Amino acid sequence: MAYWFDPTKTFNARGRKAFLADEVSDIDLLPNQSHEGEIIDGNNVVNQKVSSGSIVKVISTGDRYMLNSTGSWVKLQ
């Protein structure tokens, strides 16, 4: 189980990032506005705090989640 930064996605807003995650359970490891994420494979770039509007795509399900203003990752419809 893991997550990582997706460098192919860019945003105009500073602090917004895109991630890929293996499983839905990996979303709990991601950073948000108030805390850093869990360090995965020693890659500190992906664990830094991020801004609302950041996204993660879950590979196992194809679902996408967006970070809301309260620090929760919410499934997009």
C-alpha cells in the first residue's frame, strides 16, 4: 500500500498537488492543510502539507478524491 506525488498534473494555485494511491485506505496516509502525510519510501516531497483542491486518484477503484477546506478527502461524483 502506498501513495505518491503525480508530477504530470499541474495547478495554477500554489500548494495544490495531485497524488496517486494504490488503495482507498492509503488516503488516510496523505497530507492535508494541517498535517504532513506519512513518509513513503523515504520520499519527503509527497508528505508536505497541501492546499484544499488537491486531488488523489485511487488506482484500484479509479475513484478520485479532492481535499476540501476542512482537511477531508472527499470522493468526487
